[in-house]
Amino acid sequence: MKPVILDVDPGHDDAVALMMACGAPDLDILAVTTVAGNVPLEKTTRNALRILSLIGRTDVPVAAGAASPLERPLYTAESIHGESGLDGPEIPDPIFEPDERGAVDLIAGILRESSEPVTLIPVGPLTNIAMLLREHPELKNRIARISLMGGSVGLGNTTPAAEFNVYVDPEAAREVFDSGLPITMCGLNVTHQAGAGPAERDRLRSAGRFGGVVAELLEFFASTYQRVFGFDAPPLHDPVAVAAVLRPDLLTTRPMRVDVECDSELTCGETVCDFYGVTGRQPNTRVGVELDRDGFFELLYESLARL
Ligand code: BDR
Ligand code: CA
């Protein structure tokens, strides 16, 4: 069992990522932490608790983290995820409370006590992870890898240059990419290869007890993608970062130096990926460049069916 901690801002694809991770037989989910992103922190925390309550995983500690980015006001994405952050299906109220410790303290305690290094899977803005590294540099060697959803080689979805998670807190992203830790980046260039079209949504509907909820989440997600981006196969961004941990063979990566632009008005939040190594600088990231789409969806169906 691989020990992991998910850091999330649910969010439709975050919810699917949580369910996928919980259904995977070989992940030991030590905690779920929440961050402000798609919607404010109170809602992302409630949504994480609702999803875990729904699928019967109230044993997983949930802790709330940062309510705003390190240096900027929060920018949210209700246009994509609705007012609640999980608009679409009826999801009951949570039946458990968040841990009293905040996200950073909870993660730090777990890292300290774990018998082996832990993999972090952050799929929202990187505020909590940057704060953890600032406050507990001594725990860096307790982190096996960071498999993150964020950034992009190329296209942006929030500005022409920037992907949402990095756009929301570019300073945090910069600190994480510069941390020297092993990082796998699942950016838009690969998550857009995981678009859930009508055929995939149909199949998901019968994937286990919660397939109906997943399908309804994705119907809503598809409708906002259609309205905002003009296509109706919403990418399962965050589940790709989970898949990269479960089955690294599904994601072809290339070592690159990744730097985060924090200043330019035009390109703030861009992950500048040195694809050809033209800077001669040491790569700091394994950047996902190709996803085995069929393998990814099979893994998703299998994991959800196990819930
Ligand atoms: C990322 O932004 C959020 O809206 C999604 O949950 C995903 O983590 C995609 O850019
Ligand atoms: Ca997310």
C-alpha cells in the first residue's frame, strides 16, 4: 500500500479524484486536506467531507488549510463548478467534522510519524504545500514525490497562458517547483487527453454504487465546459494526478526545468517548461507529455467499481 495525502479544492474533478483514490486497492489514504480554489475554503472543506461521507470513508481525517493564496486575493471558478463547488447531483450533508488541526499541522504530523515517505497529491492551488515546506523544511525528506495537477505545456484555461491552480497562487507554485523535491506535473496538455465525452460518462454511470453521482457530476461539468470553453468532454484533470501515482506507466513524462511566472500582467501563472533544455538548467520536474487515455479510463472504471 502506497501512503498518500490528497490536497483538494472540490470541485467536480477533485471529487472524482477522491473517489478514484478511495477505490484504488493499493493506496493508503492517510489524510485529505483542503484549500481555497474552485470555491472558498469553507465550501471546499464541506465538499470533501460530503464526498467522503457519501462513500463511507469517514475514517480518513480531513483538515482545512489556506483560505487564501500566499500573496493575492482568492480567484474562484464558480462559472465551472457552480455556487456550491459541486453543483449537479444531490449530495447529502457530511456526517463528520474536520480535524481540529489545520492542514499543515496534520500533514506535518503524518509525515513525521509515517514509517515510509509519503506521496502528496495536490490538485488545487499549491498554497498548503508551499506553507508546509516553509514551516517544516526538515520534513522534506519524508515526502516521496509530489504528483500535482497544475500548469501546462502550452495552453492555459484561465488566461491564455495560465492554468487555474497555478494562476490562483503562482507564488506557492513557484516555491513548490523550486523545492528540489521529486515532482510529477499533470498539466492541461495531458489532462485534456482525459476528456469525459458522452460515451465515457455513460460507462461511468454503471461503475459501482456511486457511478450515478459521478455521471451527474460530469453532466454538470460538461454543461459548464460547453458554455465556457465550447466543448462538452470535460477533462478529468485531477484524476490524472491520482492515476500517475497508481500507474505511472500510463503517463509518459519528460524531465524539464519548470519555472513559474509571477510578475507579468500578460502571462502571470504560466508554467514555463524548458522542453528542449535550451536553458541548460537542471530539470526540476517530470512533466507529463502523453496519457494512455484508454488505460486511464479503465483504471478509473475499475477503481470506482470497487467503492
Ligand atoms: C484545475 O482547476 C480546477 O478548476 C480543477 O479542479 C483542476 O484542479 C484545472 O485547471
Ligand atoms: Ca482541483
